[in-house]
Amino acid sequence: MGRAWRRASSQRGQGMVEYALILVLVSIVVIVILLTMGNQIQNVFSNVVAALG
């Protein structure tokens, strides 16, 4: 009984680590995109604001 519980607990911990790694990778991709395209995105929003008011 104890081994099965430890194994299940270990697998849950492993799953959490995998989700954390995926979250970190997605965050890095978003940051890189914002850094490379930041000015273009800002121009789009500026144009939208200017058109609205």
C-alpha cells in the first residue's frame, strides 16, 4: 500500500514539474515576441485609439 501511494504521489509531482516547464517555455516565447514586435503592436494600438477618438 505504501509503495503505490508513493508512486502516485511521485507521478503527480512529475506532472506538476512538466506543467511548470511548459508554462516557462510559453512565457519565454511570449516575451521574445513582445520584444521583437513591440513597436509594431504599439503602433497598431495607437492607430486604433486615434481612430476611436
